[in-house]
Amino acid sequence: MLCVTLAIMAAIFLFSAQPGESSSALSQQITEKVESTAAHRLTPKWFSSQNDNANIRKWAHVYIYCALGVSTAVTVHLFGSAGKAGGAKQLVQEALISAVTCTAYAGTDEFHQLFIPGRAGMIQDVGVDALGFFALHCHHFSGHCLAAAQSGQNTTIKITTPPAGAGKAALRCFPTRPAGGVVCGLF
């Protein structure tokens, strides 16, 4: 799995290494292809309602960093779980390692673009990249809580929000009896 993670990182690096003119031309070709097919439904106009090319470029960030998030999370889990019992604490640690790795890579990618003709490194793109891998981690956490709650266990994953000590929240899921459902919420 490490090979997949490194391959995705290499793909991101190669896309970022394209000069601005080449990158824009490729984006325009992809935009035209997406607009002419049903694929346009996968790119809501969240980032730009006027400029489809800019919108698709941002969604490309989200999608490729979601793929990086998946592969990094699996890689960290495979390396981190060797010989360990697991549990919620280990899951949180692995998610944090994966998120920090993806954030650091997104930051270095934007820094790299500062040296490419016609490109710009933008801190807001790190935030767009984060949408991809943080959405994945939230989905993974909720799935873990639901699975544990459906098995009859009360499950809590504690989340500390920055700055340190400013506040805490926890995603908690509880089984409902006798209906057999699950109730989840932030408490």
C-alpha cells in the first residue's frame, strides 16, 4: 500500500510541476470533457459558479487528496497495527498521523508551485486539499462509531479542538433498544 501512496504523491508532484500554461490547457480540456458528459454532476459549483474551469481545478484537488487520504490512512494502519490490539485510541492516533502527513504534503506541494513558471502556491489550496482527506476521516470515524454501537457497545471518540484546552467535543453513538437503531451526536 505504501507504493500506492507514493504513486499518488508522485502524480500530485508531476501535476504541480507543469508550467501554468500547460496546466491551464490540460484543465480546459478536462473541463470541456466534463461539461459534455454526465460527469459534471460530480463537480458541484461550490468553488466558482461563474468559472467552470476554476471549479473543476478545485474539485481535482479534493478528489486527488481524498485518494491520498485513503491510501495514507491504510498505509498508516497497516504499519501501525502490526502486533497491536487496536481500539479507538489507536484509530485516532492513526487518523492524526495520516491527516498530518496529508496536510504536510499539501503544504509542500503549494511551496513547490512557487518555483514553477506561471504557477502560484496558495495557502487556501491547502484548505481545499484538506476537504478531501478530512471528509474521509470523518466518514471513517462515524463508520467506526456506528459499527461499535450496532454491536451493542457505547463508543466515544474524543476530539480536542485547537487551541489546546479551548474545548472538547466527542462523537458518541448509542444503540437504541428495542428498535435496534443507532443515535449519534456531538456531546
